[in-house]
Amino acid sequence: MRQIAIIGSGPSGCYLADALLRLVPDCRIDVLDRLPVPFGLVRYGVAPDHQGTKAVSRVFDRILARDRIGFFGHVEVGRDVSLAQLEALYDAVVIATGAADDRRLGIPGEDLPGVVGSGRFVGWVNGHPDHADATPAAARSVVVIGNGNVALDVARLLAKTPEEFGGSDLGAFVRSLPTTIHIVGRRGPDDAKFTDHELQAFTTLQQARPIVADPAVLTSDTARSEILRAFQHLPAKPVAVHFHFGLTPKAMLGQSHVEAVRFRDAAGATRVLAADLVVTCVGYQARACCAEMPTGGSFASDDGHIRDRLYTVGWAKRGPTGPIPTNRIEAQAVAQRIAAALADGGKPGGAGLRALLDGQTLRWVDYAGWRRIEAHEAASADPGRCRRKLTAIDQMLAAAGGN
């Protein structure tokens, strides 16, 4: 039996496991995750009001339930087991850890309290145990830096009332609505990376009205510009969401807490926007996996092959680009490459990993334990919600019970 370890249980890891099961009938696959719960980006990175997108987790759950797949939750590579140990236990190892860290702008004042990256912010909204301390104070004026769908997600989440999150898995996201939200990007409106669908969603918000800060930038007759022009005719509402284009951030201003952001336009003029919360949405980068270091935010590879018997897939391989289905196509290609080179080296695989972990008296979570966590969260759901997420590791382990 050929043994494969996949580090990471997000979309790329799950899609890869599925493809490998089809290509290699005599393989056994173990999926590791540093959290007690699987699905990575789907659980913690997709906005909680996008339940249609999160529904793909049901597909991933069926993959993890298969006989030739094992789940090792609450097992962190570099803390509980090393990459070298995994390579000794398995015939192939795949880094599918995604891009967990926020990229930085590299401007003065970025470390001021009140400035958070979108990964931390969305993680907090989604109940990620790493980001419980990312809760922003009540903010009246918010600046969101970026012009992709993530920036629109952040602004939309801030502008929605609790009643607009019906059916979601939103956690304890209790705060007063800001009065002003600024969405600021370097590009012009037709070059911004968000989709027209996500832009149009701002017209349906109950308490927020979108506005183009400078209508003079709308010089084209594209569908995008028509949506933006229509904003100007919407009725006033308590929350104003201002869209700014062609502004480059130069500095965060403030003493003990952020107070404003200074921007520069294409002509060199300065613009300052007041803010007591700033969310930067400028991308993500992969974390190191033991001695394997990412370069430019991802792991250098030859179409997924890092070196002998070590591979990478997903955002860890290509950077944070493409929607979730992109990972399926890429995973199939990487799986073919692994299958072509995979030899049966008589490795112990999961049996060896269990022995190693149990020797440390580590509380790790198997698939049955994850299902107990899932059942607990569903049974604890507040009215109008699909689940109530456990947000602390010890709570998850308690709900999981024994291995």
C-alpha cells in the first residue's frame, strides 16, 4: 500500500485526496490539519453570508469519510511532527497549507492598533481560534484598502445589520454599524478586481448606501460603470459606503491608535481619510513548513513538485489566486504527477504517525471526532443560524471526545 500525507485539509488538500484515490487504487492518504476541524479556507476564509460557497464543504466531508483516507486534526507540522518525520513515514508528502498570512503594505503606521489584515478580520468574523483578539473596537469610520472581492466582502460585512445574516454561520459579531465606510483602491473602476455581481450586492443592503466618491472617474460605458453610476441615484441611508479609485496608500496616521490614512492620487495630490478601523485587503502569503520556506508568498516548485517525494498544491503552490473550483483543476494535474512517480516504499504511513503522536500523549482529532464537533455546532445554533461555531481549541477538543 502506497502511503501519502497531505498537510492541510482545505479545498486544495481535499480535491487532491479525491483525485489521488481515483488515480492510485492501492494508496492510503492521511490528511493533517493544525486545527481540530477541517476545510480551511471554506470554514474560515469565505464570508459567513456566502453559504452557497461554503456548501462545498459537504463535498469535502464526503471525501474525508472514505475508507482509504484518515484525518489527523490538531496536528501541526513543525510542532507535533516534523516534515522530515513525515517524509520518513510516507511515500509522498504534499504541502497544501494555503496562504494563511496577510501581506503587508509596507508603509509607515501599519502596526498601529486598529489596523488589521483581511485574513485576521475575516477569520475573526468566522470564529477562527487564532483571531479571537482581532475584534475591532466600535468603529464609526472605516477604511478598507483594496479593490478585490475580499475588500467588498469586508465592507459588506461591516455594513450589514444582524438581521441580514439570516441562515449564516456568523458568530458573535456584535457591534454598532459604522456611519462611514471607505473602499479605496489603486486602480480605476474598470480595472478593479472585484466582480460586478459582488458590486451589485451593495444596492440591496438595508441600512447602507454605496456612493462613488468622485463620479468624474466614470468615463466608460461598461456594465461596471453603469452599476457605479446607478449608485448616485439610491436613497440616503444611515451608513455611507464610499468607493474611491486611483488612490495609493502612503501612511497610517495616529499615535496610540490609527486615526486616518494618507493617500496619493495619480497627479501627486494628497488625500486623507479619517479612520478608527483600517482593514488591508492586499493579498496573502504562505507560511514556512519546517525548513521549507516560501518564496514570494508561495513554495517554489516545478508544477507542484518541490523535490523528491515532496509536492505542493493550491495557494501554497501558486499564491492566493482563483476561486475555489480552480483548486480542483490544479489538484488533478498535481495528482497525476504524484501518481506517475509514486513508489511503494513499505512506509508505515498512518500507523506510524499514530504511534508517534500517541507517544507524545497529544490530543489529536480523527474524522469521527470532527463529526462530533460538527454535530455539537449544529445543535447549538442560535435561531436563524446554521451553526454556532466553537471558537477555542479546548472547546473543540472537548466536543470531539476521544480518538
